[in-house]
Amino acid sequence: MTSPLPPSPLEGSLRLADWGVIRAHGPEAASFLNSQLTQDMLSLTETQARLAGYCSPKGRLLASFVAWRADADTVLLACSADLLAATLKRLSMFVLRAKVKLSDASTELAVRGLAGAAATHALGEHAPPAAWRVGRVGTAQVVRLPDAQGVQRYLWCGPEAAVAPELGPLPPDAWAWLEVQSGVPRLTAATVEQFVPQMVNLEALEGVNFRKGCYPGQEVVARSQYRGTLKRRSFLFEADGPARPGQEVFHSADPAQPAGMVVNAASLDGGHAALVEIKLSALDTGSLHLGAADGPMLRRQQLPYALPQGAD
């Protein structure tokens, strides 16, 4: 029998109260979502998960999702809880005669974040072997998210009565820290309609499929990709003070107008980190600050993935 793994500050289990789940059920669930999201949903299998965006006609993100199949006729979309109601209402407007029913599954399905080697050990043979793969544990599903700072991360989603792996408690600040360090954006109410997908690196994370059919905002997203007009990207920063999603960022040489916006932020053990969407030109000289040109300073850190050539 394998001995238990030692505890770590960045491992354990946490009920994710700020996440919710939309269920799309019916024989045309995947084809309907394929017509609405940035991701190819038709080829999604039951062992895969994918990042996806939902855009306005102007190509601005209304929500971001971790999407996977619960079964052949059901797709689950995990997103920020503060966006769920508005997103569900808007998606439902376009169902028309499609054979799909959309619903809020958050009261039926619990979403937990699992982190660290202890989580992998507890999941055992059910642990997905790589990022964006899906495993099953009884009536629950487990989505492997990209690692952050070498720490394994999983989304565990199952009925309220399902038994989650026995792990120590993971502080909410620790999960938020790992989420930021992963560089994977999660849209919240504070950042709705602020970014085209490329501004938050969604296409670099394979959250945009440029070969699929049309979806709302597709022309704007494609134009940004192929005409070389993208002048903003998201990068990781260490901050001298706490940040919050939607907070404006200013450049030292241009105090009159913001140079960017915080996408996600976290604080842990006295440290502060943020994923920040920023003008590429603002990275060349001067300094960046939270809230005002004389606010807490931001220092750029290394992203855990590569951006397209010329984007950094």
C-alpha cells in the first residue's frame, strides 16, 4: 500500500462557490453550442475538455467556459457564477427550434477544485493524464486543468451526494493564486465585454478554433487574428498591492488614460499576483501601476505558455 503524501500549502480540496455549471442537453446540444462559442464543440469527445469563449457580435467576450461532455447528448459548461444567469438567458434566446435544453445545473452539481500531488494520488487511476483530459470517478467527472507552478489542478464535478476524494482543505486564496499563475483567463462580471479573445490569450490556449463555422463575433475575432491588428495581450505580473478583476492599469508616462485591465488576481501569504491585459507598447519603457500612474507597481513575470511570435 502506498504511503500518504506529505501535505503542502498548495494542495487540497475546495468547494468552488464562485463557479457555476450550465447544462446543454439534447441531440443537438453540441451543434447548437458550436454555433455560439469560439470552440469546435462537434468534435468534443467524452474524454476531452476544452476552453471556450462566448462573444458579443462585436467580438467581445461575454463569458469563458471549461466545456466537456457528460454523455453523448449532454455538454457541461463551467463558468464564473456571477456570469451564469445572464449568459444562460442570452444563450437561450438563440435556441429557437434546436433540439437542446439549456439549464442551470449548479444546484445539482458540485464543483470542487483539487490541487497538488495529493489530489493526483487520491484520484489514482482516475486522474486524467494531461491537461484538458477528462476522467470519471463514480458519478462524478474530473477535468485536468493546466498545471500552475508545477502544481497539478483538477475540476471535480458531480452530484451533491457524490463523495469527493478525501483531501485536506485548500484555502480559497491558494486556489485563486494557482488559477492566476496558470495564465488561463476566467471572465467575471467585472470584465464582461472588455476583451476580444486574443487579448486574454484565448487562442494561444487553443480556446478559439479558426476552422469551424460562424459564431457571434467571429468576423471580428478572425480579423484580429489575420490582419495583424492585435495590439494588446495578457501577461502575468507580480504586484506591490492587491489587485481585483476589472481594475484599470496605468503607465507611468501616460497617467491620463489606462493602459490595461486586470483579468484575474490573487493574494497569498503577503504576495500579490495578477493576469493583466495590457497594451504591447506599454511594455517597452516606463513602469505599470494599479489604479493610477502612482499606484502599486506591477512587475512582469513569465507566462507558463508561449504566445504567438511577435506577441511579447
